[in-house]
Amino acid sequence: MMEPAEKAVEEAGEYRSNRERKTVFSFEINGVGSMNIKTLKEDDTSIHLLIKGTNAAFMNTLRRIILTEVPTMAIDEVVVIENSSVLRDEFVAHRIGLMPLKTDLDTYNLPEACNCGSEFGCNLCRVSLALESESGDHTITVYSGDFKSDNPSVVPVSNRIPITKLAPEQKVKLEAYARLGKGKDHARWQPVAVCTYRYLPIIKINEKSCDLCEKCIKVCPRKVLRKTGDEIVIHNIEDCSLCQDCVDACEKTPNAIEVTWDDESYTFNLESTEALKPRRILQEALKILDEKLNNLLDQLKGIQE
Ligand SMILES: [Zn+2]
């Protein structure tokens, strides 16, 4: 009874840092078969994967763990010393809280897991960032880049996030405290701006009934189809949103184009807030899933005994 559960997620593949289109992970998911992942596109902020041999339940698990469980650093406490700007203290604090910060998961602990046990935190679970800005004679904009962090590796991901404007003779002075947290507690700790999966489309063109009228090509909002010589070819299947506009545009009987989907193949699109690298987000999510399954196994063992 225990054996299938033990094999639920078994990492069998090797991880390669190569950015080319190749298999980067391979898993055995019990009952689903061999999972195969290819990188379609990857850069510093986003990753686009083609995942075969799985199901929607697993894809949604991965998505939800990324959204709610992968920790990042964010400011969750602001002490306003002076604020004569037109924005109220709460408004300024809210804007600061949503500022993504570069996250160092290898150095910092989640506050609840830190050995200090302190409500205020220590050097291993808290980073302090100070902001002091004065306008002088001119109106100025206060940006995220004006914060001085006590750890240079934990800073806003961009220096150009506007916090507030200061009219002449106005000033803002505050101290902010950043901690690791999870998206399930507040959206400011979510590591991603976009995290979606989609069924891989299957487009079939019946060459016998197709008369190359090209209506399907013109109507497609994603430009998935193209005409090459005397046939309609699929140019970029991953971009198809299954909208069926091409099927509706075809006037032939029976329809010369059919659009369905493969319920064992998915495209996965992740766009990071830049707090963490996209690949690190995926790795952390899989680690968390593994921990959760091991925890479940331990509890099952307890029940059996
Ligand atoms: Zn601590």
C-alpha cells in the first residue's frame, strides 16, 4: 500500500544549466508515466517550459506551490519617522511593501524557523532598509533606489520604482524591515508576476477538404498558421490559445481544420518578479513539494503503526 506513494515523485533526471532547448528534468510520476521537461525559452526573468507526460492536477500543484509557498524577501514593517509628502503614512508603507527585493534564500531564515526566536528578528532573519529624502527647492520623486540597505545583496530589484513625490520643502524619513515570507500570507511575498500552464494544442488540417482559402490564417490572433507552398502549416503551436477562431472561420463541410489538445502535455510560463531567478523558483517549488510528500508519508506510517 505504501510503495506507490513512496514513488510518487522520484527525481530521476539530471539538472543541466544549459539554456538550450533540451531536457532539464525528468520525473517518474506514479500512474502518469515518465515526465519530460524541455526548456522552450529562458532568460533572467522568465522561463517557458514544455512538460509532457503529466496531468492538470500536477501542473496546478506546481503553480500553486510557486504562488503560495516559495519564500521571498519583502518589507513587512515600516517605522515612519517623518513624512510631510502628500501621501499618508499607510499609503507610503503599502507601496514600499510591494517593492520586490532581491532575495538570498541561502543566507536568511524564515522568521518562524530562525533560532533567534525573537519577535524583532536578528541578522539571519531580518534586513533593515533606511530611506531619507528631502526635496529642497524643487519637486522630486522618491524612488526605490533611494533606500540604503544594511545588506547590499538585499536591495530593490529595480532602482526606478516610484514611492512618492515630494513638493518643495517636503521630506520623508523612515526605516523599513524586510523578512522572508510566503505568498499564502500576503501577495508581496509572491516570487512571480506570471505563473500559468496551458494544454498543448493539437491542430489537424484535412488536406482533402482544405482549399487554401487562408481564412484560418487571417483570423488567428496569435499567427499560429502559415501557408507554405500549397499547404497550411503550423508555425508556432505553443502560442495557440485554443480559441477555435480558425475552426469557426473555416467554411468547409466537414471542417478542414480541427483544434483539440493533449491532456498529458502542457506549456508552463513563469515570469519572476526578479526577487529570485526563474529556475531557482522552480527548484524551490519542487523541493517544497518533495518535503510535503515526505511529511505525508511519515504521517501515514504513524497511522499504520
Ligand atoms: Zn532570527
